[in-house]
Amino acid sequence: MSNAIQITLIGKPGCHLCDDAWTVLSVVVSEFAAAHPSVRLEVDERNMLDDQDLIARYSEEIPVVLLNGKMHSYWRIDAKRLTAKLEELI
């Protein structure tokens, strides 16, 4: 059982899908944290415009959600699917 999960949201300013993803992610994180207080969720938001490697890798896929450094989803974030994956990681 892991006691920490790293969640990274990669996007850029002015991206409406990124704003939508942040909204979904915020709700999922809040609900998951309430249900699993012993699990530490570390959430990091990255602006791809600050990192040429992120631009090269994800420019056609933003927003991107990484869980523990691995691609989970891109474009649209499905709350149920994200929650299920978080449950699987604990």
C-alpha cells in the first residue's frame, strides 16, 4: 500500500480544456482525500510553456494528467475513471 500519490496536471494558460480538467481534478482530489485521509495526494500543476520538453512531448494532448509520472489521461478528464485509478493505486 502506498501512502502518497503524485498527480501532475500539464496544461497552459488560456486553454479551456485545461480549466475544465483542473475543475474535475479538484473535485476528485477533494472527495478522494476525504474518503482516504491516510493517503497523501501531491498535486502539481505544470505550465507546458515553461518547459520545452513538455511542449515537445504533450503539445497535441493537453491537458494531460500524470499519476506517479505515468500518463493517465489527456484532453478530457473523466472523474469516475480518475477516481477508480486512484483507488487502484492505494
